[in-house]
Amino acid sequence: MTNQTLILIQCRDAVGLVARIANTVANHRLNIVTMREYVDEAAGRFYVRVVCAGKAEQHDRLISELDAALPEGATIVVNPPQQKRLAVLVTKEYHCLGDIIVRYFFKTLGAELCCVVGNHEDLRAFTERFDIPFHYVSHAGMSTEAFESEIARVLAPYKPDYLVLAKFMRILSPAFVSQYPGRIINIHHSFLPAFVGANPYKQAHARGVKLIGATAHFVTNDLDEGPIIAQDIKPVNHTFTVKDMVRAGKEVEKSVLSKALSLVIEDRVIISGNRTVVFE
């Protein structure tokens, strides 16, 4: 989008919003390439993603004029940073991190992978093989506050746009989450709330489930209940062992996380309360 202008808007719904936006954009000599809008009739909310040919020369003036044309309290973003910076938090499982690193290495991630932080050393050698900084922050013998404070200190110089919890397996405190509002992305299996705690795949196998899946969502103070970005499922049957289910689960987890990251990196996701509007 080197010679394009991206506009993201959410506001109270009203008659003629599309025309008002189009006229304002035209006054800045920008030609609309795509305009994807959605109206939540129950909530009376309007959402739109506009891509225009040409760069907005008067960025602040465009925002000001859009604000004047829209209902009071509109949220308007024009040309968010194109090159997002990601920091990944890990524990021991490699499948999600491996997928992110491979796509970063082959330049299909669409973002900069600035660092990996782990509370175990297991993934250091793999990460550093691709010249990506790895930081070990042990949680052993540390309070949650001290542990998270050290992670925040390590992350600060990198100034990440998003934190990706690639099977981090640690519950983050509200104080830590508040430092990155709407900027922490988590991936987990979709057995919740049916099979919580240890060995969810073993529990699911014992119950004889026929579908397994994964959910990528933004992290909030409500455990595993933040706005959902992407989900998918995979059918299983009685022939699947626990190992088979774990293997299938990992495949769908990395697929869903990959899709969610692409959507976020391309600015196709608008957070609205505890929901998302996703312009695929």
C-alpha cells in the first residue's frame, strides 16, 4: 500500500454515511478502490474499511473533515503503520512459533518479528538460528508481578505493536494486559469451557468428541473471553488416538493463528467491545 490511503472508521449508524465519507475522500482527490462496510443494526453501529488510490497529503485535515462529517464520537484511523512489529511469547511448544518464524524468514509474514521471549530455554536455539533475538525470563521463584515486570522491561526497547502468545501457557495479569490494550493476541484450543485444566486432548478423547478446533483472540482481563479474530475446526473420529488428536490440534492452532495475524497485520480487524468486525 505504498501509494494508497487506508481508512478505518467505526461510529454510530446514520443515514448517508457512505455518501459523506465518499465526498470527503473525493475532496482530497483520493479515488476509492474498495469500500467494505458493515452495519450492526441491533447496536446501531457502523463500520467501514476504505482503501483509496493515492496518498493523503493532508493527513490531519482528512481526519478532521471525516470527524466533522460523521456522528459524534466516531473512531477514525488513517494510514496505520504498515510495518507492524511483533514480539512472540513462548513456553516449550514450537509449532506456532515455528510457523511464524518460517513465514517471517520467507517474507510472507507481512510484519517484523522483533524478538521472542520465553520462560523456558527450549526454543532459544531454534529462534537464534534465524538471527531473531531470544530472551529468557524465568518465572521460577518469582511473583507474577515481578515476572511480568521483567517481561515488560525486556520488551520495552523493541516497541512491539502486538504481542503474540504462541502457546505461552501463562495467565497474564490485568496490570500487564492494560499496557497493551487490544494488542495481545492469543491462540488456544477450542475445547473451552468443556475441557479445562491439564490434558484437554486426553479429556476430549475420552469423551469421544468429533470436532476439534482453535480460537485466536485478543487478550482481555476476562480469561479466554476476549474478542475473537479467527476460528476453525477439524473433524476427528473414533480411530484417532490422543496423539493423533494432539497432532491435528496443533495443525489447526497454527493455521488459525496464521490467519488471525494476517488479518490484524493487514488492518482488517476492528475491535468493538467484546466482538470484532473482520473485513476478509
